[in-house]
Amino acid sequence: MARTLQAAPAESDLLYLCDSEAALNKVSKWIGGGPRTTLAGDANADIMTSIIECVRETVQKGARTFMVKIKAHRGEPLSELADTQAEHARQLPSECRQWTVRTPSMTYEWNDNNGVKQPTAWSKKVRKAMVRGGAEYQVQEAMNHAVIISGHLGGPLTLTLLGAPVDIGALLKPGSRSLGRLL
């Protein structure tokens, strides 16, 4: 996207056909976003800065940029041509490439249900997963230290503490029918 916007004359209208909904959503956040829109924490801030500057320059020169989502891998001739050009760009020598340095931002990985590693940058989804994972850990820790009393009315009671059965009679205070402090 950035390369196309850089190559297009800023004085001319541009119709940009894009098969990446994520890219279009990222750019659309800047349309009418006002002064609170920021690139702080954006893993691709350098690329986004280039895109935003190209669009800003086009607007200042009185031209328009239309970005339209098209379906990927459906035989759309221009989409197929773009895919071919992208493949050729991946084969270019490193001195011809732009934005090849990995971002210094932290990424997170997890294995999906099929065991495939899924990388991502920080997001609300990652935060929720971490909170959920922390809660699941706390529940497991509580279960590991659970006290379970089992038995039947009028019969002997069994106390299970940390996974090992304990003689409940030995825990009773002499002459009492209540348990002393266990933990």
C-alpha cells in the first residue's frame, strides 16, 4: 500500500484496490480520527507514517484517494497481478527492499487448537487471554490446595488435604467435636 501511494502522483485521483481488510481498517482509523489518533505502540508506525503522509499530501493538492476492498484469490485480474508483483518483490536483493527490519515491539505467540503457532502484537485480545490465563492458574492453585471432606451421615469422615487422605479423628481436639486450625 505504501509503495503504491508513494509511486502515485499526488495531484491525481487514485483508486486503490486492496485485498487486505486489516490494512484498510488500519488506515480508516486515521480518517476523521482527530488529534487523539496516535501511532504510539503501533508495530508498523514507520509504514503507517508513510501512508498517512502520502494521503495527506494528496488531499492538500486537491486529489482524492479511494481505497476499495476486493476479494483475494478469486481470479480478480488486478489482485492476481498484485500478488505476482508482491512475490517478485520478495525475490529482490536486500538493498532494493523497504521495511525489512523487524519491529522492536514485543510480540506474543500461542498454539491454536491445531498446534499451529500464532504470533500477534499487543491487543485487547492478548490482554483478555492473559487475564483469563492468570485466572485459570489461580483456580488451579486453589484446587491444588483444596480441602475436601467426604463421608456419609453417621459414618467416618475422610479429609483430603493436598491430595493425601488424612485421619480426621487425629485432627480433632481431645474432648471436642470440632476441628482445630488446619492451615
